[in-house]
Amino acid sequence: MRALLIVLATVVAHAQPVVAPTPQTAGSPRGDNAGPYNITNSWEVGYRFRDVDGNTGKYRSDVNFGNGVRLLGGTLGVTSRDGKGKWLDELLLDVRGLGNDPYQFSSFRVQKNALYRYDLLWRSNEYFNPALPIAGGDHFLSTNRQMQDHDLTLLPQSKLKFRVGYSRNTQGGPGLWTGQWFDGRGDEYSYFANIRRNQDEYRLGGDLQIGRVKLSITRGWELFKDDTNFNRDMLTPGANTTDRNTLSLLRRDEPLHGKTPYWRAHLLAELSKQFTIHGRFTHSDGRRDFIYDEFARGTDRLGAGRNRQTLLTGAGRRPVTTGHATLTWIPNNKVTVANQTGFHQTRMEGDGKYSEINNGSAGIAFAQFQFLGIRNISNTSEASWQPVKQAGVFGSYHYAERRIRSNEQEDFEIPRGTVPIEQINRNKAGIFGARLTPVAPLRILFSAEVGRNDRPFYPTGDKNYEAYTARASWRQKKFDLSTDFKSFNNANSTSLYVHSSTGRTWGATTGFTPRANVRIDAGYNYLHLDTLTGLAYFADFELVESNRSYYVSNLHALHAGVQAQVRKKVDLYAGFVRTQDRGDGRSAAPDMQPLFTAAQVFPISYASPLARVSLQVRANLRANFGWQYYDYAEKFASAQNYAAHTGYVSVSYSF
Amino acid sequence: MGLRLLATAGVISCWTLAAQTPAASDSPFAGSNGCRPCHPAQALQFFRNPHFKTTVANGATRENMGCEACHGAGKKHIAAAGGRVTIPNAFSLMQPNQVLDACLRCHSKDVNRANIRRSSHTQANVVCTSCHSIHQPGSARNLLAAKQADVCYGCHSDVRAQFSQPFKHRVNEGFMTCSDCHNPHGVNSGVSKTGHRPRMVETGLQNEQPCMKCHTDKRGPFLFEHAAVRVDGCESCHSPHGSTNARLLKRPVVFTVCLECHNGSGSFGRQADGIPTQSASHNMADPRYRNCTTCHVRVHGSNADRRFLR
């Protein structure tokens, strides 16, 4: 039995793109009995290493695994064998990467049948991104984000249950920002940011079932604080060394605090086996109060001394109301008909008072105001028919009407009685699809969507679009093969400019289990995208309207993996992942004059082979070793290229 | 070998049990103990299964308890000494909509499954047992057949390729899961977007895109909103799964992301008279001006400047 479970665990695990933690666990999957409980556990402790050659910043942006001792992974399960534990019936703990991995994760559940259930999810991410293509790398971020979600349900199996929840999301760490001071044609400077953001969310709710009617209500409060401050205390000439613009001192505080209380209500009424009504209503009332206090000192581009103090106070508000009503009719086991009407309204409004004192003018003070309203009403009718076991069809029609009203002002008084500009966008889309199962292992799916949007909001948005999907799979115990194709075409045109987008993806994956202890996986995907968009811009004070932005990406992605178990003692895995964007096939960087005539391409290759050995030393002890190599290479430049060896040595132990 | 012996012993026990079943009882239900002799692997591990709690629930009726809650009344099956056709609900023989009906008998009460009948998965005959394995789960918590990403990649191979790119959300690394952003059981129709797509994307706190669940600083509300973000969402500029471009942008350089919309054409934009081009002082022949976000640093929304300069 144990052997069977181990083999099953091995075979189910697919190719794993990250080398550690080891998927195999120590100890018996059946666990050990301790009193009324059964306990399973496995803990993997090890040392990670890395050796990076090339751009370490880019490596940290893409991969970021470092050196050091880690609790690479761990599981603990405590389960009552009769379901009648005194304080708990189940306790589950999963951890990953604890210690100092850039991606850490822990989930915890404890529950007593029919009495309570508590879930905790904790995550931490070390984010590092120099992002050289963005502002020349001056929008660098090195932050830690931690998220935790607590959910407690009382009487989880009863018809009346209560829910309490709390979530926290924090982000902190250093960053770089950029900006301009004293002159719109002046210089750009980078400055430091001490990022301090956190969001707390409290939830309270309950579910009630009376007969066939289920009602769920949640009341929540989100509290957000951003106390990031910015500074720059040294004299530097900025990015443009040919002018005399300088920034010698910058201090900025812009605390932003706000609250979003919300209501959510669901009503599900199963009037009969054939007829169901579902209603959903939500309302949230977001608000952010802000103060912007800045002092800057330096010289303008002509060399004159400048200092400027800016103070801005105000608030942004965004009440959002949504409602959905869904009717589902299932006249028999071959037909399903559904209709959903949705309503969504967002009102964004804010006002602020801006005042500025500087030594170049007497001072400026004015009020700012904006309003942006979005109201969207949609209706979707769907039907599915399965006349015979081997074949079925489905289709839907979707209609949406969106009204956008907008008003944005900067004035010396808050404008009164101004009429917002209004526009209406309508979208009509139809979907048709068919599913076939000619023989049991073979499944085929085809669907097509054709949509027409009479007035998209922006030039690259969906206007006249068609999306096609085809998928076929053959699945048997020892062998599976699936292939899929997707195509998306969009044409968005006006009298002068045209945006067209063509995306196609094609892929095939296969898995083969020739023996109970061997599994082979492989796959290939081709992702193509080309877009053509009209541009208008100024070059040397001349308006250029004749150019197009043409972007081409031809991405080939390959993965393969082999896993094997030798004598029930040794688990081996070897895998390979390679992604290559070939652009449009050219071998040299595009000529940038004239600006956008040449197609934009960004050919790169990114490959990562890996290998892992897990050796069962004793029933409750495993020794694990792994290596993973990363190779990132850009074709037209090498500043961001890197090659990195990473790996780990660990033991997995079960007590 | 041990398993074969166990199974053989189980079949013999079944026969014995069938012979011992009181003929006077009219109930078609045999109770979970009747299944145990022939299905020892499932029975031995069933106490770990979330469905085990049905066997100890106070006041539960026999059709809602243990094995028969899902598989139906088992007395005929025992009397016939096994065989799949005698199981009322043999999931391997059932049609997808029958599987859905069987599971939703209990699981429809959770509101996050309220749209399951009209979801894209159901339309494609992808139902509960396509992703969940009740007796051989890859995770104890939600009984998925394997790690969540692997379950999803099984059909969505193009998404797997997107997450294999250098810039990506950390799904493969275990920091995130597909269900952080998607609800595989179906979602309500779009919110501020008019289109039908992308499908199965869950909404965030203010019914906006799920990106704001984590990227809280981008949510606002701001005094000056970048309207494209609020109206059509983050993927106006970003490819959320993965990209070869920094910050998951749709283009390798920032200025084409901006200029493809800011071209003044047509009736686009919040003022419905074309999205403004940059002013003549922006000399695009000078590479300095091709880094739009060097100066327009608050492109997601600003409280201090309508041009997002600070």
C-alpha cells in the first residue's frame, strides 16, 4: 500500500520549474497514530546556493534565489481518526522557503467538525527590479511584500454560520523615483523613496439557509496607509549634463490614508431542480485623504537659484455599486439555459487645493477637481445542449452598454455646474462552441467568439474582434496528449489611424508513463503576436503622423522532464525549460531612424535545465540534491544578460 | 501482492456481508461500513478526507453520509458483489453534467460556485472530477488532483509558456496560485469592461480587477485617475501572466505603450475627442524623451498632478 501511494505521488507530480523544495516527502503517507489522532509530517531543511555570472540585478529580478540555510518545505497533518476530536479534528500546515527564500509561503488550517474552521495563509515576496528599460533603471525597487489572510468560520456545517476575517498586506523597502524640478524643459533627477504601505481588511459575515434559499452577507472595512517619504540631500547635476539645472535638496512627505467600507450580499434560491435564481449585490465606498508637502532647492537650466515649497491637500472618493441577477433553467439533463444581467456603477471624484511658493513668482494657489463616472449594464444569455453522449454544443450572446462621464478641472475655484462630457460604448458579442467525445479518451472542443464594440475607449482596445479556440486531448492512464490552438484578431480603426492586433498560440503537450515508476512529460508552445498602431508625435517641433508602431513577437517555449524511481529508494528528475522570442527573425538591432518605421522586436532566450536526486536513507529520512541553471540572453544587447548556477542540498525528515 | 490479497479478502467479505444483509430492511442504503471490505484503500484513508465529516455529522440522513452521500445507495452493489454498473453514482461512468449534479447537491451552497452552471469550464465539459481527485488528492485541503498550477497547465499550456518567461507573477515559485486571480467555478459578467473576455477573472475589493488585491497602492481612488486603468483595466498596458518585457509591459519600451494610445485620433479617451498627444516640446527624436515615465511617474493615478508628473 505504501509503495502504491509513493508511486502515485511520484507520477502525479508534473515537471517542476523550480528545483526546490523536493516533491518527495519523508515518512509514511499513512502517518502514525497517536491516541485518537493520526499524524503525518515531513520537513525539508537544506542549504541553497547560487553563482551568478553577468547582470546580478537582472538575475534577482527574474529568479532571486540566494545562498543560505532554509526550511525548504514542510507539511504537518494531524487528523482525528473518528472525527470526534476534543478540540480539533484536523490540523494542516504547509510551509515553503522559510528562512530567507525570496518566496515564502505558509498555510495553516485547524478545524473541529461542525464547530469551527480557521484558515491562515501567509506569504512573503522579496521583490527586486532594476528594470533597465524603465526610466533608465532609475525606477528601481527592492521591496518586501507580506500578505496574510485569516478566516474563521463558526458552525461551518450548519444552516446558519458566521464568518470573521482579517487580511493584511504590507510593502516596505527602498526604491528610486525620478522627477523634474523648476522647469518643464529642465533636467530629470532620481531620488530615494522609503516605501511604507500597508492595508488592513476586516470582514464580518454570515450565511443562512432556509429551505432552498441561501443568503450570504459580508460587511467589511479596508484601511490603507501609504506613508512613503522621499528625499535627496546631495547636489548633483541630473541626467542632462549640458544644462545648468541642479537639484541640491529635496524633501517630500505625502501621507495617504483611506478607508473602504463595503457590503456584499448573495442570494441563491433553488426554486426547483430545474430553476435557480442567483442575486448578488455589492457596494463599497472608497476614500483616500492625502497631503503632499514638498520642498526643493537648486538651480534652473539657466543657472538661477530656485527654491519651491508645495502644499497640496484633498481627498479622492470612489463609491462603487454592482448588482447581478442570474436565472438558470435546466429543463432536462441535456439542456441548460442561463441569463445574467449585470449592473456596475463607479463614481470617482476628488478635489484638492494646491498652493506653491517659490522665489521665481509670487506664488500659486488653485483648486483641482475631477469626476469620472462609469456605468455598465450588461446582459448575457447562454445555452448548452448535449443531445447525445458524444457531442454537445453551446452558445451565448452578450450585450453591454457602458456610459462614461468625465470632468477634469484645474482652476482657481472649484467649478460649479459644469457638465461632464458623456459617451456611450456598446459591445455585442456572440459565442458558439462544440464539444465532442467520439471515444472515451478523446475530447475535442471548439469555440468561436465574434465581438463588435461600437466605440472602444482607447485605440488599442477591442473593437471588431474574433477569437477562436480549438482543443483536443487524448487521456489514458499511461499516455496523454493534448493540443490547443487559439487565435485572436482585433481591428480598431478610425478615419486616420488603425490599430490591428493578431495573436496566435499553438501548443502540444504529452505525458507518458511507460512503467509505474517512470514518467516523461514534454511540451511545445508557439505564441505569436503582431500589432500595428497609428502614431502621432513631435520630432524637432514637427508633428509626425505618418508612422506606425509595429510590434512583433514570435515566442517558442519548450519544456521536457523525466522522473523515475529506482528500487523505491531513489527518485530522479531531470527537466529543461527554454523560452525564445525570435522577434521577426532579424539578426541585428533595428535602425531607429526614422523613429518607428522598423518593427519593434525584443529577441531573447531564457533557458533553465534542472536535475534533482532524492534518496531515501531510512523510512523517515531522505537526502536530496538539486541543480538548476538559468541562462538569460538578449540578442541586441548584453547589459542584462546573465548565467546562474543555483542548487541545494537538503535532508527531509519525518518524526 | 499485499493489495491483491487485501482485495480478494475484501470481495469474500462482500459476499459474506451481502449474505448477512437483513432482507427485511427496505432501505437501499448499506452504510459506509458495507463498502470497507472491498474498498480498503479508500476506507483506510477516508478519515483524512473532508467528506469524512459527513459520517459524524449530527442529524445527517443516510443519503447524506459517507460513501453513499456521493455514490448513492450501495445495497444493490453489495448484493451483486461489486461491479461498476450497480453503483448508482459511478463517477467514471457518469456524464459531466451528472458529475456536476452529484457534487452540487451539497456544494452549491457556497456562493463562489454560484456561476458554475454557466462557466466556460462547464461549457467545455470540465467539471468537478476533471480537477479534483476525491480519493487520491494532491492536496488535502481542496482535494485537487495535483498542485494547482499543474492542474491548470494540463489544459492551458499557453499559460504555462507565459509563466516560463523571465518576467512573470510567481506562480511556479509557489508564492501565488491561479485562483488568486481566477475563479475556476465561474464568475459574474464583467464590471467596467464591456467585453466578455478575459473569462473567469475574479474581482477585487472594489469590484475592480484582481490585480488590486495585492497592488494596493494602485487602487486609489486618486484625485486624477488614469482613465484607461479604471475603464478597461490593467491589461491595457500589462500582460499579467508573463512577459519578456520589464514590469510585464506589452511592449519592450515604454514610449510605444504610451504613444499607441496617446495619438490624438478619433473619439477615444475620457473627453471623447481623442487621447491627447504629447506637446511639441517632447522631441521624440531625442532619446531622452522616449522614457515617458521618467517624468510621468504616477501613471496609475496621481493626487498631485493631472499629467501624473508627481
